[in-house]
Amino acid sequence: MAAAALQTRNLRVALGQGALRRDVLHGVDVHLAAGRWTCIVGPNGAGKSTLLKALGGLLPEHAHAQGEVMMNGQVLSALPSRVRAQSLAWLGQSVGDTAADDLTVYDVALLGRLPHMAWLAAPSAADHAAAERALRQTQAWEWRDRPLGALSGGERQRVLLARALAVEASVMLMDEPLANLDPPHQADWLQLVRELVAEGKTVVSVLHELGMVLQADDLLVLDAGKVRHAGPCQAPPSHRALEAVFDHRVAVRAVDDQWVALPR
């Protein structure tokens, strides 16, 4: 078995307080191979985003978690926060998040370099180079002087992706990264992920776009807070698990030498 970049052991997570508390993850054990792209998929309410946040050590304060999350064989919570911030890059859902709207696009990308900068130190030449490289990778360089709040949803998503890329982390966690992106830029995202994996990085994403899901290296199928299947995307058992978790309302078929999910 390939070395795990991220791993969980008997992970249980409940969200909410008192009568509103609900169990979301129920004893989840996952092994996410290093240097591969794993896609987490499942119906609404399956626990996909909660699992992704747990993998990044980003569960909200009101979460009740048990079990272990490990990165490269070490317990994630035991690692210094700076090491975690340098090793794990996060792209979350930005709906309703306007905290950075007054910042320029360039400054938003530069925020990705904070884990590498000394306290109150000015950005280095390497920091500026990483920010520029990330903005060019996401085709957002031409907006570098515009405020984030002046951009469309799709443009904003590309800038936030650039911020995550600027971290230059070995592991990237992305929650619905294709939100607001048009088809050409979804294709650009796919190419970017393949380039990251080719560089030896690990990518873990939550996606709803099943056609894109089937382009990943590995598939992790969740339902009702439990892992229903884990395996290579190209394997028939993965296809059957994907069909089953969506009540057989989709069918995985090969079209022009590419796997796609078609409505039944």
C-alpha cells in the first residue's frame, strides 16, 4: 500500500450543541495516498465537507471529535501550527465570506505566504514570486490591482485558488473548488490538479460534478457519515459504488475512452 499523506482512525465528529447536536461522521477510517488526487463524493449530508475539514485540522470550535487524524504518519494535532500551515493548503467554500473584499487580488494571493513569513516581516522576493506564479497559474494576474470584492464569483474563486497555491504546500484540500467556474476554467482546474500531482503533491477534493470526479486517481465514497467505498477511480467496484450511493440514478459509462456519469 502506498504511503499515506493523510489518514484517519476511528474518526467520529458531532456538530452542534445540546438538542441541536448531531453525529456527522461515524468511525471513519481513511488512507489517502501521497502524490495522488483523491476525490470525496457522496449525497448531500454525507459528511464530505466535515471530513475534509477534519483532515485539515479545521473543524469549528463547537465540533466534538474523537479518533485520530495523521499527516505523514504523525498525529496532526501534535504538529506545530506553523508546520501544519506550511504543509496543508485549504480552499474552502467562500459563500458569504467577504472579509477580504477590500484587499487587492495580489494581496489576497500573498496571504498564502503567511505561514512562511516571520512575524511582522515584509514579504521576501520568494514570497512575491510565489504569489505571482499562483496568480498566473489561475489566469488572475491581470486583476492583481483590483479589489477582491469587485470580481465575479468565478473570478473570485480563481483568486482564492491562487492564495492556496501560493502556500506551496505538499497537500491541498479543496471543498467544491469548481463552484462558479465556467466549463473552460473547470478544464483549467483539472489540468492544474494533474500538474500538482505530477510534481508529487497530494490533492484531496470534495466535488459534486461527477464527470470531473471520475478524472481523479482515487475515489472515496461517503454516505450517512460512513465510508462506503475507497479505491481507484478507474476500477469497476468504484463505478458500482458511485452508482449505488446515488440510488442508481446515474450510470458510469465509457465514452470516447473516458469515464462519464450519465443520468439513467
